[in-house]
Amino acid sequence: MNILEPTPEHARRELAGIADALSEDDDLVVAYARAIWSCLVEPGDRVAGALIATCGPVRALEIAVATTGGAEAAHAAGIELGELDKARTRWHPRRGDVAERIAAARRAGARLVTPEDHAWPERVADLGPFAPVCLWVLGDVDALGASCPAVAVVGARAASGYGDMLADDLAAGAAAAGVAVISGAAYGIDGSAHRGALAAGGATTALLAGGVDRPYPAGHRDLLERIAAEGTVAAEVPCGSSPTKWRFLARNRLIAAMSDATVVVEAGWRSGSLNTAHHAAALGRPLGAVPGPVTSASSAGCHRLLREAQAECITSVADMMELLGLDNHAPGAVPPGADQGAGDLTRILDALSDRSARSGHDIARRAGFGPEEATALLGLLELEGTVERRPSGWVRARHRAAATLW
């Protein structure tokens, strides 16, 4: 049987272990058709997106794999017949890749999530015909469609210590307030954002430019495995796909679309994170940028966003919460369940000295926390101005009241 024939029997066999939560034949056929589509197209293929939106994934696939015809459907989708014929020439050579891509997903333990699933992230609908046809996921599938607010924290790969520190602190603060942190798992700011969210015990999603079975960058294999274990790793390209320059750019639109706001922590004049920022602006999502020293080339892109893209100036977790429209949940307010959080912060303060700087490990030991948890809490207190970080360690900040912890 032709693997491109989306029959219930074939769909059930091919999607076993990938989307076996589906029981209705129609749902299986639709999911299988979308899986095939993800193998045939590059991310953000407008012709495919318009055809699927108009005809549905199954009928659109029948038109796609045919060699002729489809004029009526193309017209209804706002596609010129010549565009459809040209699209077929780029789709058809990939028909032989479908079986191996699905087999690779099964080997990796990836799950298929489609717009018909309850776990689908509804925010991506704002991309219109450029929206993904499906997502391949490792980890917590349900987190994708969660109703909690989400913020994209992105920036330079070649980040400075200043940028890494702020990305970690901002992500930890957001995660502690129940905001999901979304980024691209790259070196630099992305990695620090994921680590900050994980250290705070919050939700984080890594969106990859290649298949979820191909950790990239390779140096972040351990980080991606941890995100898959405690959060979510997702991609719109199928397993076995390599990351390419185009796919990184296309992935950026997804980071922006899946978030309620985007914050650029550190970026050079031509940083790829500016591409994410521009997608966020085009989608009408709030955009923030963290300022840096005016002499720093690493912050030139952020200053450019502040000047040219009317980005909001982000200097604290409170600023980021306000950007999200959640200022009532910023530090200074008391969110549900904050009593325990305030108690944790008090324990950290009790472990600090007003005069002698203490190391993070020493503070963790005194307060009874693990090192990563203590670092995240110290970051929150630093953003509040309650503690200060010095070269030799941490001290309580002088001339600041410590009464307001949340």
C-alpha cells in the first residue's frame, strides 16, 4: 500500500506509539495526513498552509501528491495554479522520506501533536497560513496547550556574563510566578533562560530548528535531555531533520507565536534574536529589551529595538510581568501560594550576612537548599534589590527594607 494513502488501517499502524491516544478513524487519518505534510514541506510553507486551511489536511494531501488538477481548490485557497504546480515540484521529491521520518519518531519516543489535539498551542493560529501543520514533541505534551501565560526569553549566542546572569534571573523569576519560559536551546541567552526556569521548578519549552531526536547544539545534549524530562522539547520538522539556516529563521517565528510576549536580553546589531523580535512585533505581541552598557556591542541590538521598534525597557521581573499584563503577579504582589515562596526567600535572607560576602554553596548549606534552588532564590532577591552580588559572594543589600519579598 502507498504510504501516502491516509486510510484508517494504515494510519493506525504508522502512528502506533506516536499518536495512539487517538481512537476515532477520522482523527487518525487527519493526524497521519499532517505527519506526512510535515515531511513534505519546509516550515512556514504558505501554499501548503493555505491549501490545508481551505481543504483540510487529507484532501489537501490528495491534491498535493497528484501530478495535475486542483485548480478549483487552489482558487478557493487564494493560490495561483502556477504556484501549486511549483509547490508540487518541491513536495514530490520528499515522498520517499515519510516512512523513515515516522520510524525515527517512534525510535526517539516523540509524540505527534496536531491542531485537532487538546494539547495544541492555540497561539500559533495567529501565523495564519504560515502556522505549523503539526509538532513533534518530547516531554510534557500537555504543557504546549496549557492556558498559563508564556514569555519568550531570547538573545545572543555569544552572551556576556551580564547577559547570562540576567537571562537566568528573569527566567527564574517568571517561572516562579507561574509563567512558562520559551526559548530555542541555543548557547548563550537561550540556554541560561532554560536553566533559570528549570532551577525555579517552572515550565520551559525548547523549540528546535531540527528534529527533536537530533539535539542541537550538541553541547546542550544534557540540557535538552533535562528539558525533555522536566519540560517540553518540540519541533515542527520531523525526526531525522537537520537544522539549517532557514529552519532557524522559521523556528524564530514559532518562538514568537507561542509566547504572549518576547524579551530580548542581549543581542548584537545583527543578532538572530532580532528576527524573533520582529516576528513578535508583526504578530502584535508585546516586545521588551534589556538595556546594557552603551559601549557594549553585545547590547547594540537591544538598544536598536528600544529605539526603532518601540520595545519596552526591561530591567526586572516586575517589568517583564507588566509587559505580559500580569503586573499583579510581579514581585511586590502576593500571588496564590506565595506564602511558601516568601518563606523560602526568608530562609535565604537568614543565611546572609550584612558585612561578609558568602558563596552560593555556603548560603545553600545554611538555608537548607540545593545549590541551584538557592541560586534561583538569590536571583529573585537581587532583582528586588534585597541582596547584592559581589566578586566574593552575596551579602544583604544595605538601606533596603526586606519586608516585601513578593
